[in-house]
Amino acid sequence: MKIKAAILDSDIEFMSRLAKVFEQKYADKINLSIFSSEEMLYQSLKDNHVDMILAEQSIKLDKERVPKGITIGCFSTIPDVDEIEGIPAICKYQKAEAIYKMLLHLYAEGASNVRLIRNKADMRVILFTSVQGGSGTSAAAAAYAIRKSSDNTPVFYLNLEKFGDANLYFQGDGKLSFSDVIYFLKSRKGNLPMKIESAVQTDTSGVDFFHTSRNAYDLFELSDEDVKLLVEGISQIEKYKEIVIDFSGDMSERMIMLMRDYADKIVYVSDGSPTGNGKFERFCEAVRVMEQRQESGILEKICLLYNRYSSKNSVQLETAAVPVMGGIHRFEGFSGGELVRKIAQTDALTAIL
């Protein structure tokens, strides 16, 4: 969908530069019309449809002359302000990409939503999971996303851990966080793919992600139905070829749903310790029983990746129920983004690619 937006602002030089950038980068997303005269805007609205109007903060639009159904926002010179006199505000003095995403954010609130259907032919979902705590599942998932991005594959990293923190591994620019997407999901209103795109941040590695939620409890609010809509919504953004989902813990209904209905490949992460190997074998046993009862093919999607592997405490299973991708040794003295970039360079990830 292409948004038709009108911007009313007296700073002609600034608006000309903004229009040029939008034409170069977002011509397929937004049709941008620039006005320096309020009267010229009203005259244009008589004959031309627009979806939204962004007006300079000193201008109070005559709502009697603005057709119903148009989203109205304020173009502000004040940074970090959400609204002015009850009207949603966007700061004009920031990067064009930030303005673009805030336009999407504003418009998505009032746009109509559609039932989302995932197109599996165009995109893969890779689920990194484990029922063993401390095996480094999140680090392995983030490293894989970085490795894919380095191969010029557009990839989205989605951390669904209740206490997960994508910001440990990725950094980006943007005002919105995962919390904004969760609130939007709960409302069941508006255009979800557009809202997602407005909240996306891009790491220097090229990996897209959501900034960590403002409150950890927000993740507790996500229902299984919300998660379904979220994955489907991301898949509707034409940019991505892979979604990397990071989700571990007990074998819950949510994990089963993700493995059965969405994952094209499941990477189980273990540290190769006796405890880790035992939990993995019991995990496979549970999957076999579940497959028989639900007539679903999950085990064939699974591969085993050893991480934080130690020559002293780790042992590879002699016979594993699934293909083994190899092992990633411990990296001492590294953490966060530095750690995942080290892991991204290892050969063990090659087999997953």
C-alpha cells in the first residue's frame, strides 16, 4: 500500500530537501506532497485524496475544510514530544528515515487492518530454541542473523524471551520499542505490517530488530494469538527473506505452535554437558510422542548445534536423533555484541545457512 501524505510547512528549503530524500528512498511507499500555503492545501484537498496531513506546529488546521478520515499530525521543532495540544507530533529535525518511520507509525494507528496470511514461498523462519538454560541460545541466534546479513540476506531477529534483550547484541536508531508493537497487537486495530515497519531498527550489521521493550512485563502480555499475528505481520513486509526467532524454555504450547506451524528449520542449542545432552534426548522423545498424536512433522526440521562447548565438560552424543551442525567453543572475555560477532565467524553456522 502506498500512503498519500501532505506536509504543510513554511520552511521551503528544509521541505525541498526532505521531499528529495523521500523521492530517492521511499517513492514506492509514500507519495509526498509539499505545501507552504494553508489555503493551497485546502484547495488541493477538494480534488485530491490524501491519507494523512502533517502540519507545522504553529498552524491549526481548519477541520471543517479537511475531509473526514484523514489522519492529522503535527510537524514539530521540539524533540522527544509525542503530541502537541492532543495532536500526534513528529519532530522535523531528525534523519529522514526516522521521519519516515514515524509517518508509518502515525498512519498505522488509523489504517484498516487485513487478515494476515504468511507466504512461505518467499521467506524462511528459523527458530533457535532449547530447554536447557545457559546454553547460549540467544547469542547463537543473534550470531546466525549477523552471518545471514553478511551474505546479503535481509533478516529480522525476533527475541520472544520474556526477559530477552535484543539490545545486548544489536543497536539502532528509533523512538519506538517492542512495547509499542505489543500494545498495537493487543488493540487489534490498524495496519500491523506498517506498524511493525515503523518500529523496526537496523543494526550496523544490517540485522533488523525491535528495541527491547520498555518494561519486561510487556512480554508477559503477549498471547499465543498475538505471537501468530506478529510473525505473520513481519512476513508481510516484503523486505525479509528470513525471520530468526529466539525462544527457549519449557516445551510450552507457544513453543509447539512455533515449531509446528511456523518454523522451516529448528536449531536446538546445547552445551554438550551431561545435563544438556540428557535434556536434549528427552526433548526429542517428547517431540516424537507429539508428532504421533498431532500428525505433525517437527523432528525432521530439527538440527543440533553445540554452543559454549568445552573440551573438559562437553561431549557430543554418539547417536543423535537429528543432524548435528557442529560446535562453537567458549569465547572467554567477550559478551554482548562483541561475542555474537565472534560466533558469527565460526564454521558451525555454515551448515545452518
